[in-house]
Amino acid sequence: MQAEKNVSQPDLNRLRWKCRRGMLELDLLLAQFLDSGIDQLTDGQLHAFSQLLDLEDQELWQKLRRAGGESMSVLAVLMLASR
């Protein structure tokens, strides 16, 4: 996979590493988002996504669930976080 237009290869590799979680649900959701949506993010959204990845698994999972349930997209959470 080549680096997306907004993300350098080293930054993409760092994000991919940060997406590896201890919860399978988060692993699947974050990896899917990284593979399908990362190239659509602005620089600000990339920064917000990286900050979300700094949260502990349980805190991130609860944030996702409160924002819209298990099927909540990471992009939607980014939009909520940027308010």
C-alpha cells in the first residue's frame, strides 16, 4: 500500500501501529477506517484521529459507544471531537 496523499509513509506507519489495540472490536474498526478513510481526512482530522488513538482502550470504546453505538464510524467520532 502506498502512502495516501495527506499522510507520509512514516506517519501512516505510526498511525497503523497506534491502531493496534488490546480489544478486537477496536482493532477491526480502526484498521478498517485506516485502510478506507485515512486519505479523506484533513490535517486537523488526522491530528484528532491521532489524539483519539492516545486514549486507553476502554475510554476510546466508551466514547465510540456513547457517540453512536458499536457501528459508529471513527470519522463520525472525529467530527464530534472537533466541535
